[in-house]
Amino acid sequence: MRIVIAQPRGFCAGVVRAIEIVERALDVYGAPIYVRHEIVHNKHVVEDLRRKGALFVEQVEDIPVGAVAVFSAHGVSKRVEEGAGQRSLRVIDATCPLVSKVHNEAKRYSNKGFEIVLIGHAGHPEIEGTMGQVDGPVMLIATVDDVQNLKPADPTKLAYVTQTTLSVDDTKEVVAALKKRFPEIVGPNVKDICYATQNRQTAVRQMVDECDLILVIGADYSSNSNRLREISEAAGTRSYLIPDADSIRHDWFDGANSVGITAGASAPEELVKGLVQRLCGMFDATVDTLDGIQENVTFRLPRGI
């Protein structure tokens, strides 16, 4: 069996920053630290932080008055920020800087009188946060068909922004449809798209022609992890999204001579190593890491930690 490991894979800079924020907050303030929503979408990461003294809640109302609270990497709405203020919480914001950039772009356009079109998935915490940061109207769309159903008050005063866990490839057809129907629509530069999402998808596309099977490590509710599996499947290569090595099935490997491994942006490298070790115990295997983009992005930590 040939095992092929994607490059890049796993943690992005925003996830690394968010986890470090919780760990440093625990060091500085001591346990418990309250985290609104899962800090990142991975149960292994959450359980590790829980063992260290982090308590995870879904609402700021569940956090004791005056406690230390961390906002997750996905960002929050103004309503959540106001609720934290009313409870006198000591807030440390772990929102990914790229998500904050989307918030700021949407607010800037809205303040200039533009209606906002947000490309993303309904119900995702990042979408809820972004929509909740804008005072003016925000129209959420996900597909080309959704573009045809838009009814803006003024078609010449439209701006679009996108969910960061969508790549340039994910959004290009929707953006093209927007520009065709609303020629005067404005939006962010391509460089504003999350680098990590694009890079991990590019790596999977590189693997599909070399592998009979691709395993994606990530949570089943992780947007970017699901997309990695979908890309593999769309290219005709069988793919499974798994939380860890314990979830693999022996019959998946029937007739397979090569298996690719990648991980979503919230999945720790230890899970990749664990899967490789498990496969090496099952097969007489060789292990190769593909040439790929070497990421060196880092984000500053908030003041106070």
C-alpha cells in the first residue's frame, strides 16, 4: 500500500491562534475559562481544552457574571458582544483575523449604503456572526439559482462578501452569476479569500489522480472538511470523512493500492500521524508526502495574554 499525505493539511493559522488563546487564558487567569461555542470545529481539540479547564457554552447567558470568556474562531454577532457587556464578562476574542476582515468589509459597504450579499452556508456560526455584525440588510445565498431570486432595493448599490471556509473555486460560479445579473456589484479582492481553504483544496486535487481512495480527517460538521471530501468524490476518487483512525473500515481498502490522507483546517496533526500509524500496521506500506505549498502565515495574539 502506498500512503500519500497531502501538503498542506490540518491546522491553519487562525485555528492555531484560537487554541493558543484558550491555553494562554487558562495560564493567565486560571480555570475555568468559558468559551462560547466550540473554539474550532473538532471534538479532539475541544476535549483536550476541556481537560485543561475550559468550559464550552452556546450562549453568553450561560456564563457567570464577571467571568473570563473567549469567543470562538468563527466570530460572533453584535448581539453576542452586547450580551457579554451586560454580564460584565472579561472577553478575549479568538475570531480569526480573516473572519474579522470579512466583518469589516461588510460593515464598510453597509455604511456606504450598499445592500450586502453574503455567499455561504445557512446555520454556520461564521455566517450567523457576519450577518449579526451588519446593521443594514444582508441577503444570504449559496448557489447560482439563489442569485436569480435576489430582489435588492437598488441593483446598483450591491456588494458581496463570502464565508471564509469557501475557496475561490467554491464561489467563482456564484460570483460570476452575481456580476452577470448585477454588473455594478462590488466585492473583495481574490486575495481576501482564506488562503488555507484554497491551499487544502488544491492539495486534494493534486492527490486524486494518484490515489484509489482518499481519507479526510475532520468533523462531520466542519464546512471545509466536508468540502475536501466532496472535491475528491467529484473527481471520481472514493473518499471518506473520518474523525480519527478508529473510524476506518477494512472493506474500504479492498482493491486499493494507494490511499491519500488529508485533514481539515481544524484537525490536529496528531490525528494524521495516528491514521498513518494505523495503516502501516494494517499493510506493508510506503509513505510519501506530496510537494505542496509551505504555509508560514501567523496571526498576532490579543493583548492581555
